[in-house]
Amino acid sequence: MPSIQRPRGTRDFGPEEMGRRRYIEGVMRKTAETFGFREIMTPTFEHSELYTERSGEAIRNEMYTFKDKSDRELALRPELTMPAIRFYANELTHMSKPIKIYYSTNCFRYERPQSGRFREFWQFGAETIGGGEYEADAEIIALAVECIRNSGLKDFKTRIGHLGVLRALLKDMDVDKENQSKCMQLIDKGELNELYNILGSIVQSEEKIEKIKAILDLEKSNTIPSKTRDIIAGCEEAIKAIEILERILTNLKALGVKEYTIDLGIARGLDYYTGMVFEIDVPFLGAEKQVCGGGAYELATLFDAKPTNSTGFAIGFDRVMMALEKKKTRIPVPTLVAYVIPMNENVKDEALRITTNLRRNGISCDIILMDRSISKHMKHANSLKAKYTIIIGEDEIKTREASIKNMESGEQKKVVFDNIAKHLKESENTDIPRE
Amino acid sequence: MPSIQRPRGTRDFGPEEMGRRRYIEGVMRKTAETFGFREIMTPTFEHSELYTERSGEAIRNEMYTFKDKSDRELALRPELTMPAIRFYANELTHMSKPIKIYYSTNCFRYERPQSGRFREFWQFGAETIGGGEYEADAEIIALAVECIRNSGLKDFKTRIGHLGVLRALLKDMDVDKENQSKCMQLIDKGELNELYNILGSIVQSEEKIEKIKAILDLEKSNTIPSKTRDIIAGCEEAIKAIEILERILTNLKALGVKEYTIDLGIARGLDYYTGMVFEIDVPFLGAEKQVCGGGAYELATLFDAKPTNSTGFAIGFDRVMMALEKKKTRIPVPTLVAYVIPMNENVKDEALRITTNLRRNGISCDIILMDRSISKHMKHANSLKAKYTIIIGEDEIKTREASIKNMESGEQKKVVFDNIAKHLKESENTDIPRE
């Protein structure tokens, strides 16, 4: 089967890359857990309706769909918020609220493969279901920012807004729901000419359209521009949105998040957002710069559960990895600690016993029993980035002392067999780590 | 969408269950890494041919298949050995050998859902590619046994055999390849009447058929029965198989694996096994008792790579979890360390700052800012199994000392704000863990 390659748009991850990915994933997990979020997992495929009923048939073109034997259509999940809320509505409504959950897994989109976009890709995300309106929003932003900061990425920009301002202004101009959502999508895509064309054709008051322009033109800084209040004067819902945003920012300060830009023009592509929205960009990634998006939403009622404030985000894990690699960020992936070299046939049993003892002490240890020259052994130990080699020969068996070599410094020591585990544990804490 | 449930045969995992699964998965990962194995990951779907060309069209009925836009058939992976070897042949042949890899991920089989069998299920497996014939086999068995033992499972049975004995005897009777593989499948399923019917119809010598019977009837113990040599006398390939098995057992002893049964009747269902084979059962699971299967195989040549000794196993992760749950094995999943309770509006900012400080010190900490009675707070803290609650009220702000309560012992202490992280880290090491 020489022609069998992996499918287009997918990837194989080898040991080195996988080590880096798991390390960064571990950092994000640990961060979410310190915030009190706990992991959930939903199936890799769902009934297609879970996505098509809410997002329309258009999404079908981007989904991998197939039929089960009872002819019901299934789809590989394109995202994880809908399954999380389905799970909540079906089984978790009894839990003490707020429910704080995270996920770290793969999604699928059937789009043209291109730089930074894959047909199978990974998301790290979190949702707070049933939390207080502004406090859960602030915490979700803080968690997203800390996940990305803790990954080691420095050059990222957080933008925070609230959909309520634009929505309230549109509503105030008597734009109907369908056109509201069309306008929000145009704003999200930055297609402002088309936006003003539509508004011009349905709204009489030029003055009201100017308010939308004024909001989109607001100076971007880390405070809500004082002008905002003038623009939205008299529009109660917009004023309420600004008040919530102000409380979110107060909380963010106490949560230690100081660097962000207020952007009341963030519209997000999806209809289900209802309040705070935010995005995190890594500008040097160009077209793939957005590494995180999120906000407040309401989806529980879709599944016949009670209306529930929810807020969440998803980080594009592959893009974070891409950014870290572009910046050549050092990721301290643990490598093999010990590589045992038996010098001949007679010492193999003892060498295996030493290996087993190290492994049972939690020390990663490899051994090759095939007859190899010492230089071949050293080459293999180097390819595994082993920190120490342990030579066991006839002399070592006689004296019950192994020769341990630090592969970084070249330093060699004799250590009695029974103390090797202890010695390596102590050395690991004092010796310079191997890059 | 009240009717949208998860698809049949799939599962949602909530925070508690997911915590237990990740803990046990972590134990297996750690074990594999101490053995010098490193993780790889391949795509969730592959071209269908990867499975059908080797295993025949029959496997198609058990696979989830779908077409991509260029009309090529894809399949959700039913297992992970074929993708691992495809990956090796395509991209990893340059690596220093042996290549020791592991995987921990999901697979899919379209079978009738029943107890212990799911359409989406998890496997933890390992492969050694290009290792020495008996040493890699011994190490693979030892790794599988240690993964299961370290999970906390006690009542498991390991059976070890070598396909070479039965294969050589069948070959010696001039049974052709197709019938050899049919016979091996019957042996695997335990359908011995059917086996002897077939052999009776194609083999003249009753005496030779008796040898197969004798091998299958051998007493099961932890040594190769001395009778074996008599049965296979004169059959060179069978003798060689027994010699390899003897060397594997010698190595297993040095690797600390002592409990197993020799079973020369293990045939395994799949054609690609070539030598040592082994299975691990948990008898109290009944029909789903097999939790691990593996052995030596050769697949690299299928992908036009050089012939390469390979050996590996796959653990049915869900069955291990099922066994641990049936035995009510305690799984020490970490729970929330601290739950901060702000007593009123004025102290919320300080409470958030204390929370942020604990989180940044790696201590999991939750806080709810919504106005709640102290008893409601305590109830929520209990539902999260928090180890400590930290009360911040007006008095605490004045004295800069928080009231910390150990939720297990009920003991309360005053700790100055700046020392809370240090205090909790020390207490965590000395206080009794919360179940």
C-alpha cells in the first residue's frame, strides 16, 4: 500500500512535536484547574441537527457528515460549545451553579486546507454556565488571557467589547431581527460599505446611522471612551451594556488583567452571543492572527432548559503552537533521564534489573539489549536526549558500582547500584537541564 | 431542540468521571514514559483502504465511513496500529531504532451497543518498531502489565504464547496459508470442533492433528510444559518459537514480571501477528474480560518500508475503568483546594485579589461574587469538594487576616493575607486528604 498517505488537511504528530503540544496543553489545563474549572468530554460526532438547526444549512458544507445504519445523519463536531450545552441541558442541570467546565480536544472542518487551517484541529475552551452576569464574564476573559500568557506567548492583544451597544442602536433604528444579524455579520467581517448601504436603504434617520459609525470609529484604548455615553444617550439598553462592561473591567483589574483594548465594534460571527464579547490576536500570525474568541451567550433554552447566563471561549490550540514555534519559544519538554548500556551478554540481566528499579522509582529509563558498539549506544542515547548514561560492565558487576555519565557536562561518577535512583533524583534537581 | 440527545453508543463524560479517567490515563502515560516510550498522534480518520486492503472488506461493516469531496472514502479509525505503521513508513524510518511510541486516544466501531462496548471507545497502546526480537517483546509485555497494575487493578491474569508453534505445526501438515489463517481464527474463537472438522478433511495424518490437540490441551502454568518439546520434536520452526519464548521469559523475570500463564493456544484474531502473542484478562468482567491484547507483527513492508520487527499492545481503556469502578477502587483525583467567600460587597475586590494570588501560586481556587448566604456558599464549596474555605469579611480586611477553615477536620485558623498561599501549600502536605 505505498500510496496510502494520511488524508489531506490532517496531520501526524511525532514524539518531539507531541511532547511540545502536551506540555502546552498541560499548562492550559493546569491554569483552568487553578481557576476551578473541570474537564468534560462529549462524543466526537453528534446528530447533524445539533448544528444545522441553530446555524442553518450553510454549516453543512463545512461539516463532515455521514449516516448511521438507521439513516440518521451524524456530523464530526465542528466546535464544542453546542455539545457542552446539549450535555448540560440533558444531564447537568442538577449541579450546583455556576458550573465551570473546560475541554481540550479535536474538531473538524471541511475547508480548503491552507496555512494555519486544518481539517482536524484542536481547541482548548471553557464555559461557565449559570454564573453572575459580569463576574463570570470577567473570570472567563482572565482565564483565556492566563492560558495564553502561561503558554509563553508574549505578543498577544486582547480586545473586549459588548454586543449590547450595537444591537441596541440597531434595534433603536427599527432594524428587524434578520437585518440586525446581517448587519452584525458585516461588522464582524469588516465590510462596512455594505453595512452602510443596507442601513441607508432601511433606516430613514441619517443621524441614527451616524451613531453606528461613531461607535465603530471610537478611539481604541484600555478604557471606555467618555464619548460613548454621549453617542448612546437615551438608548437604555446600550447604557445597560456599558454599565455591565464597566463592572467587568473593575473585576478584571482585581483578577490581574491589565492589558486590553476596549472595542465596541466586536460583533463575532455567531448569532448566539448576547453580551460581552472578546477576541485575542497574535498580530504576527497575519491572516491566522485570531487565537481566541468568546463571550456571553444563551443556548440552554434551545434544549428546553431554563434560560441560563453562559459565557465561554475557545482557544485555537494549533495557532498558539504555531505562534510559539515562530517565536522559537523554548518549551521545556521532559526528555529521557537515564539510558543503561550493558557492555556484554553476561551483564544484561543485572542491567535490566537496574532499569526496572529506576522505572519503578518514576525515573524514565531506556535500555537496548541488542549487541551494539558503545559509540552506537551513545548515538542512540543522544537521539533520545538522555540526560545520563549508565554503563554496566563486568567491573561494575564486581564492585556493584555503575559508571554514570552526565551527557551535558561530560562528568562521570561511580555510584553503588542501590543508590542509582536516589543519586539521579538528586542530580536532576541540581544539574543543568538538557535543552 | 429538546429531542437532540447524543448519538447511540457514545458517551458524555462529566467532571467527576473525567477526573477519574484523566488520572488513570496519566498513570499509564507516566508508566510508558518511564519505560522510554514517547507519544505520537495520527488523524481521527484515514483513507478506508488503510484498513480494508489488509483486513478485507468485512471490516467495512464495522467502520464509520464517509466520502470526501473528491469522492475518496474515509473511515474513522477502528484501531491504531495500522496508522502508527503508516506514519512510521511515511515519515519516521530515519529515526534511531528501536522506535518506542505510545498513543492514548479514541477509536470507533460501528457495532451493536452493549455492556462494555461503545461506538466510540478509548485505547492506550504502545508499539516498538525495529527492536530486538525477544527483548522488545518482553519489554512490551512488562509495560502492559505495569500500566494495568499501576492503574490499581489487582485481579488480572496475563497469558503469554507464541503463534509460531501452532503455525509451524499447521505448515508441517501442509495446510495452505488460507486454511492456516482460518484455523487460527477458529482457535482464537475457541471453536475447536469446527477446527478439527476442517483439519480432518484436509490432513491425512491423524497423528499430526493430535499434535495440535496436544498443544491446545497443555497444562497452563508459568513455565513452558516439558511435554511441549516432545510434541514439537522435529518441527524446526516450532522449536525456534519455543526458544524465543524462553528468552522472553528470562527477560520478563529481570523486568520484575512474575505472574503469568503460558498458553501456546493463543491465536489472536488478526492475521498480522507473527510471533509472541499475549492477552490480559480481568475475569470478573465476564464477556468483556479481555482488557489488553498484543504481540509481535510485521506490517512495515505493506507500506514499502524494509521488513521491521515490531511488537505492541492495546489496552481497552474503558474496560479498565469499568473494572476499577466495579471494584470501587479509590482514585485519588485532585479536588479544589480553596473556596473564597466574600462576606459583602465591600470586600469583593480584596477577595478577588487573594483568589488571583492563590491561582498564580498554582493553588486551585474558586470564588462566587453573587450575593449568597454563608450556608449556600458552604453547600457550593462542598459540592466542589473544596479542602479549605477562606472567609473574607470586614473584620478580616481590617486585620489583614483571613479565616481559613479545613472542611474535613472543621479546624479554623487565622492567617495573614500575604501568607495564605504558603499556609495552604504546607497544610496540603500535612492535612489528611479529602476523599
